[in-house]
Amino acid sequence: MSYDSKRETHTQMVLGMADRQGVDLEELILRGELSEDRFEHAVDRCLGCTQPDACKCLLDSTAPEIRLPDYCRNVSLFQDLRSE
């Protein structure tokens, strides 16, 4: 898998996991409440994850909301944005 393809996969996982937490990252970026830089750092953290396949399985579930796994490197970001 190329780096660009892998980055796009992880970008979609970050967006999907945030969405399942009730956080619309794209909307927050458009409103200027989340910088693109902070979003890109979230994708970078996701790229360093050791369990992306487990995350994909969670995102493939039909549950409208899922609990963040303990291994998620973006837990604090999602929690911060959800509390705002």
C-alpha cells in the first residue's frame, strides 16, 4: 500500500471514529474551531497505531456510537472536542 493510500485510509478512520463519537471534524474545520494542522496531527497519530485492523472492525460495526478503544491515540482529542 502506498503512503498516500495508507494516509487516506487513516484519514477516513479518524473521521469515522470522530463521527461515531458525535464529533463532526469536517464541520469543525469549516467553522474554524479545529485547525487543519490539529486534524493532520490526529491523522499522524492514527498512522502510528499498532491496531488499525481492530479499529476498522469497530468502524464496520452497525452501532451508531462506539466506545473508544483504549489503544486509540486520539482519545483526548475526541473527548476534548465532544465536551466543547
